[in-house]
Amino acid sequence: MVPFGLVGFRGVGGVLSIRLSKPSIFASSIFSSFGPSTMNNPPTKKRNYRYTKPTGKEGEDMVDLPDGHFETGMSDPGMLEVYGRAIMTWPVVEDAMSHVLGELIGTNDHEIASEIFHALLAQNTRLPVMLALLQNTRTNATKAEDFDQMLSEFKRLNDERNRLIHSYWFTHRGTDTVYCCPSGSALPHAMRKGRVVTQETLVAFLNAESALMRRALRVHMPQEPQPEPGE
């Protein structure tokens, strides 16, 4: 593939217009495992490891951006509406997941669970805490497999949400194809590859958010007992 370069900027009605061509000058866990306690405590009964880390390599769905003119963002009203709804729904999903944390720490008091959940500011702290509570405590050893699935989905959707938020967005003028390009590098380099995003992509994400939220809000309902680990 021949890398793309940034040829020029042009303002169009307050929207940044970019033209690409090739070749160009740019051608070149907070928890740790503890040993046996010196105190006379009963051994911890650990859960079978049913949690599955979401699979898929970052960037495997990337495509080369074509030549032509691009505008920043997206202009399709339908896509803009769904994108806004999806991003605004995520904090509600997070609050619903605090119910899952409450179940794992043994409280039905949502206020307490929510305060603890939101005190863990980073998502890469929340998930390890919840996984440790689920997998390494006797209290949660027989929790339904739905808990493993919810944490796996929470991880997957959070990664996708971060991609939707922390990316460059461009619309190819002429085809109206929308590309989501990884940020974190200079814009000309970021525009070499991108992920095609459609309204259906965003609707699927929004629907997955809603489904996880409904599951999380049901965690205090009676669960079918699971076999003891090792049975």
C-alpha cells in the first residue's frame, strides 16, 4: 500500500475539508494472588474460570482510505442521531453495571454499590476488581455464568465505545462513506487507514448497550444455583 499524505486544508461552511493523494511526502490487575495466610482462615473456594476475554485484534477491520476529498465528522442526520444516543447511553450502562458490583460485594443497596463503582475511576480498574470478586471469592463461586458473560460484554462494549469517542472521523465526499480512524498519531498518518462505519454499525452498538443494561438490572433477581467448583 502506498501511504497517503495531507495535501491541503480548506474550510467549507465551518467544516474542515481535506484532500488526500498518493504518493506524498509522508511515504515513509490491581489484585495479586496471595499465598496461604498465617492466620487460621478456611481456604478460599475459587470459581471455575468461565470468563472469556473478548477476541479480535485491534485494526483487523481497517481498510485503506481512497484518494479524494474528505470532510471531518459525519453529515448524515440518521447516523448523527444514533451516534449521539449511543454515546449518551453509555453512562447509564455503567450505572447499571454497578448493580453487578453490588451483587458481587453482597449488597442490594444501589447507592453504596454505585459510590464504590464510580470511585474506581478507570475502567481498567473496575473490570479487574469485578473479575477478582467473581472468580476468587467463596461467596461468588456458584454465581450463574451470566455474570461471566456480562463482564465479557462490558469489556467488549467499553473498548468499542472508546474507539467511537477517541477517533478521527471523516466522510468521503462523493461516496458519503464514513471512516473512523485511530487517533493518537498525526492526522496525515491516521488517515492512511480507517474503519468503515455505517448507521447499522452504530445501531448494533446501541442495541448491545441496551441488552447489557437490561441484564445488569436483573442481577438481584433469583438466580438458578450453579454446581460447586469441581463438581
